[in-house]
Amino acid sequence: VELDAISFSAAISACEKGGESAKALQLFHMMEQSKVELDTISFGAAISACEKNGEWQRALQLCRVMVESKVESNTVTFNAAIGVCEKSGELKSSLKLLGVMASRKIEADSMTFCAAVSACEKVMDWENALQLLSVMAQNAVEANTIIFNAAISACEKTRNWEKALCILSAMAQSGVDCDTITFSGVISACGKGGKWEQALQMFNAMAQNEVEPDIFTLSAVVCAVEAGSKSDETLELLGTMALVSQKDLAISFSD
């Protein structure tokens, strides 16, 4: 039985959604060999399969072929390709795909930028992370807590406490909620930058914003004040850590 584009695309999509990524890519290869016209659905499913398999080079190749073949592409397709690049720590490829989206006037959404900023975090590139946040604002794309946290993490890993504080300020101005991960990242950035006073201020700000600290938050602030040789503050925080640890232990037993 000779399969057409619709049959191939349906089969590839079914395999991809069913978790059979390898079979999806095998069917796509058969579709190419059969010289059946490739369409948006088949490319999208194959690229999503690459994302699940972690095959970023194959995903990039498929995007290139899709563009060269003048097959209509969409946000979902590119998001999958950028997602696999992010998971593989391929920032350069992620940014290149964003550029292709812009040149083809394909709308980048929150998921697009979330993957791109996360790619920046993985390679500790705070400059590109901040640039992406700026592009989001310029294009009226809504940033969420996860995106801001990834940018803060990129700053924290590079000891850039000033930029971490700037991002925290931008979150407040945008009305985006800060969570425990947000404050932990900022506190850790301040600690690594030798700014124990700012770290304590952020710790106090958590209480003011009714955000619960966890053991990682407390570890970060203890390290910060300890580096500043502030023994009294350290002892007080160690007492708080003991209470949090007991609380976590009680929760684990009740689950």
C-alpha cells in the first residue's frame, strides 16, 4: 500500500505523541526516501521526537531543510527545536533559531524565550539572558517566574549580584511573583559577590513577601554572612535552619 503525506504525517505524529521517538524519526526518514512531499505536521512531529531523544543536531538539520523547502513552519515547531538545543546546552544554536524565527516573522512566545534563557543559564551567559529579557519586553511577550529565575541563576553562577538584584527589581515592576527559588538565587549571588548585607536584606524581604525559605535559601544566606565574619547573624540563622529542617522532616513523615 502506497502511503501519502497525510498517512505518513499521522503515523509520525502518533509515534511521537506515544513516546516512540525513534520510530517517529524512522518513519520520517522513510517519508524522505519515498519522495513524499514533506509538510508542517511531519516536520513538527519529527523535530518534537528529536527533542525527546536529545538529538539537537538532527533537529537543527530538520529546521534547515524545512526552511529551504519553503514548508510553512510555526512557533510550536521552532519551540521544539530550541527546546532540544537548550537541553543539550547549545546556546549558540538556540539563538540562531530565534534569529530564523524573527527573519521569517514567526512569533516567539513565552515558551520560546523560556527555553532560550534556560540555555543561557546552562552555559552561565548572563549577558544574553538579560538581552533576551529585554527583547521580550520590547515585543510585549509576558515573562514568568521560571524565565526570570533562569536569568537570575545565570547571574548567580557568575557571581553577578548587581544584575541579579536588577532582575528581581524588574520582576516586581512587571508584577511577576517571586518564589523561594528567586530569592535563593539572589541571596546566593549576593553571597558569592561578598555582599552579606544585601543577602540579609533579601532574606528579610522574603518574610515581607510571605515567601517561605527552604534549606537551600538558608544555606546560601549562612554562607554569605559567614564569609562576612558575622558570627551573631550566623548563629541566629543556624537556629532558623534547625527549625526549617524539623518542619521538612515532619512533612516528609506525614506524606
